[in-house]
Amino acid sequence: MKTIIKIAWRNVWRNKLRSGVVFASVVMGIWAGLFVVSLSIGMMDQSKRSTIETQVSHLKIHAKSYIKDEKLVNNINPATLVELRKLLASEKRVKSVTERTIVDGTVTTAHGFKNVKIVGVDPLMEKTVTTIYDRLDTGTYLNQIKNNPIIVGRSLADDLKLDAGKSVSLSFITADTTSVSIGFKTEGVYSSGNGGFDKAHVFVKQDDLNELLMTEKTIHELAILCNTLEDAGSVADAINTKFTDIEARPWNVVSPELGYTDEMMGTSIMIILSIIIFALTFGIVNTMLMAVLERKRELGMLLCVGMNKRKVFTMIMFETVFLSLAAAPIGLLLSWGTISYFGAYGINLMNVEDAMYQFGYDPMVYTKLDASIYGMITLMIMIAASISSIYPARKALKYNPAEAVRAI
Amino acid sequence: MSVIKTTDLTKVYKQGDYEIHALDGVSVEIENGEFTAVVGPSGSGKTTLLNAIGGLDDPTSGSVFVDDQDITKLKGNKLIDFRMKHIGFVFQAYNLIPVLTAKENVGFVMLLQGASEAEREARTTELLKAVGLGDIMKKRPNQMSGGQQQRVAVARALAPKPAYILADEPTANLDSKSTENLLDIMARLNKEEGITFIFSTHDQRVIDRARRVITMEDGKIISDEKRENEI
């Protein structure tokens, strides 16, 4: 076996150019595949994180009636709210909580109007749960302007030609069903990374909004950050067990598409890697087939002098596996280096920033890849190499030794 | 006592609607220690006869007995094993393994036979010295002349101590000096070790030294001449 392996290894390097081309193809194939996968994972991961940080949080609590119909009157019952606050204060898995008042309304400027959700927040509480305050393109976060400050999203500001310091009119229906239009002053413009969200949500101070709605402090939504994302489900269960008129929903229920991200990525990774491996397999089979055809006389001689078919098959198999696997460590190393570098410093896709923003992606993408995927592609290459060896090896076994030794 | 015996050996190739009778009822007996040349024009059936005797190709009909074993009845790995143990081959184009050294090439068949490293070392060194290549044992085929490669091929054929060497046009690619050198080596091995040599050849230098010359034409033996000459 040692000699068979030695011959197989040396055979790989007999035609250096051809083996080099396959070698380079495997390296580039692995690198390209893993880099594309890491880029996709980085984008999806960032989008997921950004969505959780700015919109969904780890879990949200609403009155059950509000989930069915997002009306002003469907707020969380004050008595329930008191009990809920107590529970959350004692819950060790809960890191921070913010309470919101939400009403549908219209933002109007001289350049047009847009229907939005007006979200009343306590700026200090909100900062502990979301990162909108940290995503301001211009202005400040509800702490400089005393009367009726408002924070608007970048895409809404672009549509209505708004900027920090400019005035807008907010219209909505109050608790007594009166329609009101009140002037607000733009204090800041944020970019959550998702154009759709930015266009549909404005933030005002909760006290201002409740005063205008002519209500006591009305809370429609509690957004919660847990210690870890994985705690969200169990915390939601604990709340739902205790209360009947409210419902706590973890991030993957509030935003099911986020829940599918991991599953979708897993499938996408498998598809991308399979396509690359499939293409490599053809290249390897082609090269090995050429090698077998080129060495017909030599293989015929081996069969003549007593090398049995199993050994010939094993030799071709080893050659194929060596040809494929010799390049794999370099491809993996190159991938690891590139992915680590861009994972730390990011890739700036500013030239497609608008498109990225509209689809909810940040133009700065940080590549990311789990160690398990490096292992998975290595395994896939090994399997592909083994499968690739079957056809050329079978071809070699079909040679008639008498004809093969006389082949030109 | 004959050690190789063919009986009514035929080999028919089909080429479209035509049948080519490469061997047409060949019966021949070759005795132990012979130094035989099978001669004839191209297409006369020389190589086909050697292939049949060596078990490299199945005849269409007839039988081939080597040491009382009908090798036409052997198939697959049994036939490969039989060849490895009993028959050595020398080819026109040397057919050495390019990635192995002269010594590794010679020891390769022994390795397939399961010989120990010590056995291989002793035998390969002895054989390469015997064929005059003691000084280039570590060279690969691309570093050797054609004559040297063919001598390595002879040493390789001899390595597993076969009783018979079948050599198909072994001197076709060699110059005069290399041919004489090779024939001297083969003659010595025939004389000293009693190895039976069967050549298929066009080369008059080989024919001149053979002690038996079988002439073939159109797949048939047309003459079989035994000589008393000193090889």
C-alpha cells in the first residue's frame, strides 16, 4: 500500500502544469465558495442583528387586543402593567426594558405627507434597548429640543426633504376621536439600515405624545432585551404563563422572517457549496480521465506485470484524492485569512449603498464563517474526490493489457 | 518436456463485416530453457501469439498450457497472479513506471508479490548489477538512455524469478550496441539460470542468436527451425 500511495503521489506531479491548474481551481473554488458564503452570512447576520437592535428587540409585549387591532385604545391594562413591571424587575434573564406609546398618524411637510407609526418613547429607557440613538445621520436624540422634538428616518427625511431643525406637522386621532395636527421640530435623522422601517417610524417623547393624545401614560408596547437571544423564548413563556390579557412574543415570532434566516442560510450555504464542489468534481474527473487515457500503456503494463485490479483502482483513487486534497488546506487557509481580515475591517459596499439600505442591509459588511463550515467543505471535497475517482479508475480497469501496452 | 503448449489456437478480430484471423490454428510446444524467436511480417500473428501465451489476451478458441495449467481458463485476478508468478514481460517501449527509480521499478513486481524489503533490496541490486546498471540504480527512466531503460525492463521482468520471459520486439527501439548488450545479458540469463526466452521480433540480430526460429504468416506457423548455434 505504501508503494501504491507513493506512486499515486508522484503521479500527481508528473504533469505539473495540469495538476497546477486543478490545484489552482480547487484553491480558488474553495476560496470563492467560502468567501461568498461568509459574505452572505455576514450580511444576513448584520441585518438580523440590526433588525433586533432597532426594531424587534429580543421580545415584545402587547395587549392581546392590540395584536389583533393596533388601535390607540388597545393599550396594556394599567394594573397588568404594574404586575408586569414587577415580574420583569425580578427576572434575571431580562437585561433592559422600554415602554412605548404607539399611534398611527401622518407626517406632513411642504413637500408632501407620509403615513407613519408615531412611537412615543422615554429616551433614557429606549437607549437601553435599541440603538436608534447611535444611528443618527444628523442631529441629536430627543434631548436638545424642549418642545415636541421628533426623530425621523433617513428615507422619510429624503422623501419629505427634512433635516435636523426643520419643522413638520404630525396628525393623528386622539383618545376622544378628535383629529389633531401639531407642529414638531426635527431633532435628528436616523438610519436603522432598513429603508422600509425608517420611512414608516418616527420617534417622539412619550410624555409629549400622551399629552397630545389626552391620555394618562398609555403603554402599547414593551420591548425587552434579554441577556442572550436564546433567553427570549423562555422569558416570553414565563410572562405568558402568568398573564392572560397580554402576550409576550419572542423575536422570531414578532418577525418570523428573522427566524427563518438561519434555516435559510443553512440551505443557501449547502446549495452554494454543492454547486462549487459539483463544478470542481467535473474538473477533477476530466483531469484524471486525461491522466488515465494518457497513461494507457503504463496502466496496461501494470496489469501485465501483476498489479491486480483492486490495486490499480486504489492507485487511481489515491491520485484523485491527492490531487483534490493537496489544494484544500491552501484554499481553506486563504479563505480563513481573507474572511478573518474582512471580518475585522469589513467590506465597504458604498457603491450599492442605496440598494443595500432599501433591502435592510448595512453597506459595511463584515464577513463571518463558523469553523464548522470549514470542516463541512473539507468533508465535501473528500467525498467529491472519492466519487470523482470512480469513473477514471473504472476506465483504467477496462483496459485490455495486451492492447494497452502497445498504445501509442 | 514441453512447458508451454498451445493447441489449435485461434484469435479472430472483427473489423466491421470482416473477420481477421490473427491466429489460425496455432499449435506449438516450447520446452524449458529455449531461446526462441517468433518472426514474420507485420500482422503475421507474432504478438498475438505472445499475448495468448502470456495470458494478456483471450484466444477465440484453443488452449494455452503453461506448466500444465490451462491459462485460458483463468480469469481476473487469478490470471494476473499467475502471470506475476510465472511470466516476465519485456515490451518494445520499455514501459517503466516514470515516477520510480530504476531500483524501484525492478522491485515493484516483487513488492506486488509481497517480498520483504530485504529480499527486494538484495534481488534488485543483484539484477541491476547483472544487467550492467549498478551505477544508475537511483535514476528515473527519463534520466536513462533507451538501452538502459530496456535493461531495467529486463531486470524488472526477472525480479520475481519467472520461468519464462516474453519479449515483444525488445530491440526495436535500440541501437546496435545496446541491442548486442541486451542480447548478451539475455543469453547469459538463459544459459546460467535456465530462463526460457520467447521473442517476437523483426530484428535479424535477435534472429541470428536464437536457437529456435518460428516463422509465422497470416496467423499460421509456416516454419519451425531448431538450431544448434551458440547464442
